[in-house]
Amino acid sequence: METPNISIEFFPPKTPEGTEKLRVARQKLAELQPKYFSVTFGAGGSTQQGTLDTVLEIQSEGHIGAPHLSCVGGTRESIRGILREFQSHNIRRLVALRGDLPSGYGGAGELRYASDLVEFIRQETGDWFHIEVAAYPEMHPQARSPQDDLQAFARKVQAGANAAITQYFYNPDAYFQFVDNVAKLGVDIPIVAGIMPITNYTQLMRFSEMCGAEIPRWIRLKLASFGDDSASIKAFGLDVVSQLCEKLLAGGAPGLHFYSMNQAAATTAIWQRLQGSRTSA
Ligand code: FAD
């Protein structure tokens, strides 16, 4: 059976301890042979150096590192500078986003949407970068309507995106519907499913509230019923997310992108479960 095509996301650590922990996690996650590791970028460039440093470390270990780049709060000039820096380090892959500014941060910047950023990157650097963009099977929370959001996604592809990674979700039908709907708009790039392992109920609820990902009622109730029994939350989370991944791959998803939260255990456990079910199938 074929090994699933995976990629793994980190955020740039803020402390030397965090950096060391991430090194250890990365070493374990490298055993899963991901296609690349991506590193998030704080809105307004707040983690710019941390993002680059982490990507460079990933590259020095012999893996492909893909920085995220968000345009909100930036100028054409500042983004041009970042692109040049990426090129000077032979970075060939990036994830292009609008980003979200914290309230009170100031102006939105010169490029308003991710489609403007993709267009700018192509103007400035031609085909140098493999560009991934974000997709929202359950609709981006600020979109005026699902149809508007699909159009916005199609615009990013028309502007030159090579592939997409979805926001996380726990309902596979939302993903398959999204893929069908954008195909009707002529989109034929790979749409990799974003996967958030479940390890902590409170954290999951907080993130999902912010990014508009729906936690199905039955999953929410079950997680809540475990209280602070972390082992049961993790075991249940492993079952739910592994089954989700199996359905996605069986239904034709071209790959899985794990939001690792800089931890190795949950992503590794899901991957091993997938390997087990594939070899026994
Ligand atoms: P866009 O594609 O620009 O869409 C934003 C909103 O504008 C949507 O509601 C869309 O429907 C609407 N829209 C787009 N174009 C138009 C138009 N022409 N007219 C009207 N409305 C329009 N955030 C970070 O800050 N750093 C990260 O590293 C980061 N990594 C991420 C990685 C992934 C895989 C995902 C899924 C999200 C990530 N995010 C990150 C979060 C992301 O920045 C937010 O979800 C943000 O709110 C939207 O970014 P976008 O690139 O999807 O924006």
C-alpha cells in the first residue's frame, strides 16, 4: 500500500527551550518522511525572523522547509524584501496568506487579499516558488457567503497558486463538497486536507471558535464527558482523527497536512494507525 503524502506544520518557537523541544519533535517527525515542513508567520511580520530561522534549521537538517508569508499589515516593498531573502536562502516553496491582524494593530497594508499576494509573488519572482494557499471547506468566517468564498479561492488559483491546504475540519463531507464545488469553477490544483490532532479539549474549542472550524456535536459531547482525563481524550481523538484521515485518503484527498502544534506524539500516532490500516487492508 502506498504511504500517504504528508506535510507537517510548526510555529516558530519563542524561547530557547521551545527551540530545543521543536528540534526533538522534528527529529521524530522526520521519520514519517513528510514532503516538507512548513512554519507559520505572525501577522504583520511579528515572527518574521523566527519563521526564517526555523526554516533554515529545517533545511540544514536536509529537509524541505516552507515558510508561510502573510501580506496583512505589509507593504509591497517589505514583502519584496522578504521574498528576496527567501530566494537568497534557496527557499523554493511557501504558503501565501492574507493573515489576521490583532485588533488595534493599524492598517491592513497594501495587498488586501491572499490573491493579491499570490499575484505579487508571481510578478516579482516568476515561477521560483511553489505556492500553497489556504482553503476553507466550512467557509472562511469573514466570507459574505459560501459562493463568495469559493470565488475568492478560485481567484487565488487563477493568480498562480500551485496547491492548497485546508483549514482543519472533522466532517469529511465538507471537504469533498468543497473539492467538487471548486472543480466546477475550473480549479484543478491539489487540495491537501489540513488535519488537527485532538489532544486537548479546551485548546481545541478555543482555536475552533477563532478560525470557524466546526466541532461536530457528538465529538464535543464525548470530549467534554472525559473532563480532565487527558488519556481518554487523546485515545478518543486518535480514533476520530485517524478515521477521518482514512476516509479522506480513500475518497481521493491528495495528501494530509498536520497542524502539529510543535508536538510529535499525536501526529506520529495517527500516521502509525494509518500505516497499520493500510498494510492490513
Ligand atoms: P483570503 O484568501 O484573502 O481570504 C480572506 C477573506 O476575504 C475570506 O473571507 C474571503 O472570502 C474574502 N475575500 C478574498 N478575496 C476577496 C475579494 N476580492 N473580495 C471580497 N472578499 C474577498 N495566519 C497567519 O497569520 N499566519 C500563518 O502562518 C497562517 N497559516 C495558515 C495556514 C493554513 C493552511 C490556513 C488554512 C490558515 C493559516 N492562517 C495563518 C490563517 C489565515 O491567515 C486566516 O484564515 C485569514 O483570516 C485568511 O487568510 P487567507 O489567506 O485565507 O485570506
